[in-house]
Amino acid sequence: MPVDRILIVDDEEAIREIVSSMLTAAHYKCSQAGSGLQALALLESGEEFELVLSDLMMADLDGIGLLERTKERFPDLPVVMVTAVHDISVALAAIRNGAYDYLLKPFEREQLLATVRRALENRRLKLENRAYQTNLESLVTAKTEQLRKAIGTLERSYDITLEALGDALDLKDAETEGHSKRVTAFTIAIARAIGLSSDQIRVIARGAFLHDIGKMAIPDAILRKPGALNPDEVAIMREHCYRGYQMLRKIPFLAEAAEIVYSHQERFDGTGYPRGLKGEGIPLGSRLFSVADTLDAITSNRPYRPAQTLEAAIEEIQKWSGRQFDPEVVKVFVSMPKNIWDDLRKEIDAQIYRFAYSASANKLS
């Protein structure tokens, strides 16, 4: 068991010897210093102590001066002041300045040992508490990191599931194959250009990718009808916004994305559906999506017309700025490099091709 080391500081050698004898007999290891300066030199030499017993009145550096320097350099080292009765007010002031306790001369052996034990126990409890706090902080940090990784893994698995849902929707609505992936990529590009945070972009990307998920609940006869829809069929088709919202809103990590799904057909001037939201009352993600969705629709092939040029899409979006689209979003969109849209389209199309090729190869193997 480690022996507690005590530094005895007094300018009277006889007193130092008596105190050292008492403490050594109680199995403490003692060192002596004849002045405050000697004590300070011992402390700064690297020799370690668990307690300092210091006389109050000394010539070169008194007990108060030693206390101040000790607390500054070694804040965990308790100091007990030893003083005469007429110095009691000074001793009390020393306690206010950081001394653990004081002993009045002359003192008996049991008084000395009791004070020393209390001081050492107080030091031990403080150090244990600090170690506990440090360990607790480390544990919390480690657990937080584990939780962060677990959430990240869970979110990745969710995103894989969402991608599968998007692919299933593309199969159901073959006319728009790859549309969800392209419009998501376009929306992310605009969100980055605006300067949104990665957390905001993540939510918006999920909303953009799942914008048409409600079409899973629309009958195939309506969804795949080659001709124009009649008014009743249009009303059913328009339900896909709310149906998609209902599908997603109860999933905690998709609650914000569900709002984008709900409002992706709203128009800036309030003429959209299903709620007729207007201006900034429409979620920002939906306002970004609206531009990206129109861009993809115009520049993609449709059964009723071939794909149009990027210039035509930009012109159409500018034409409807302030009516269908948020003017500020349009400004950002128009200012972006023109090559980004074709590059993103090629990247998404390449991904779809690789997936289709892999699926075909697996069937043949």
C-alpha cells in the first residue's frame, strides 16, 4: 500500500523533528524544509507530496506566501497551516485563500494525526471524484460516438430501403424511370448552391427522392393510362401527395421529408395542390424540388414529346418565376454552371445502366 508523503515546513528545527517523529510513527513518510523558499524548491524539484504542513510565521517566505504559490502551481495539494493562538485571524484568512485547515500550537499528537487524516481523505475524495468525472465524460463520449455510428448505420440501411422503394415506384410508373434519382440529384445541387447545411440537404434529398411515393397507392389503370385523365381520375391522381405524406409521417427520421412529399405540387403563387400553400408557406425543400422536377421533366423523353434542350428548360423556369417557382430559387438555379445538369444526368443514367446490367447478369448466372 502506498505511503502518504508529507512535507513539514517550519523555521524551527526542533518543531520539525517533533512533528516528523509523530507522523513517521503513524507510518507517514516525511520530508522537512526550514523555510518557505526551501519548501517551494522541494515542490518544484519534482518530488511528490500528498500534504504540506506549514508554519505561518517564517522569515524569508511566510506560510501565506507559500500557500499562494503552492495553490497556483499544485492546486490539488492540501496545505494545513500551523500557527500560534495570537495568529488565529491570519490562519482563518489563509483558509479563505485555500488552506485546508489549521493547527494551533501547542497541539497534541492525536490532534495532529486527526487533522492529517482528514486532509488526506479530502484530497483522495477530490481526486477520485475528478477521476470519476473524467471517466464519466469519456464514457459519455464513447457512448455518444457508438450511438452516432449506430444511427449512421441505421440511416444508411433506411436509405437503402428507400432506394428500393424508389426503384419499385419506377417499375410501377415506367414512364419516369430514373426520374426520382435525377430529380434528387438536381435538388441536392441547388440546395448546395444556396448554402444549406448537410443535415438540411439530407432531409430535402429524402423528400425529393420519395416525392411520388404516394403513387404506389394509385390504381395502375389511372397511373398508366395512355390518354388524358378525366376529372375524377385527376382527383384520384392528386391524392398521391397526401397518401405519400401519410405513408412517411409516422416514421421518425422521415417526418420532415414527409412535409416535402405533402407539398411538392404546391405553387409559389398559391395555385398548387393539395393545400394551396403560398410563398414561404411552402417548405423550402419543396420549392427547390419544384425547379429540379420541372428541369428533369422538360429535358427527359416523354411518350408525347422528345426531350427538350437545357436552354428551353431554363427559359420555361424563368418564365414561371414568381408564379410556379420561388424567384430566389430560380435566381440561384440560373446562376449555376450549365454543365452540371448534363453531368448529373449522365452519372444517374450510368448508375441505372450498371444496375440493370448487374440484374441481367445475375439472372443468367
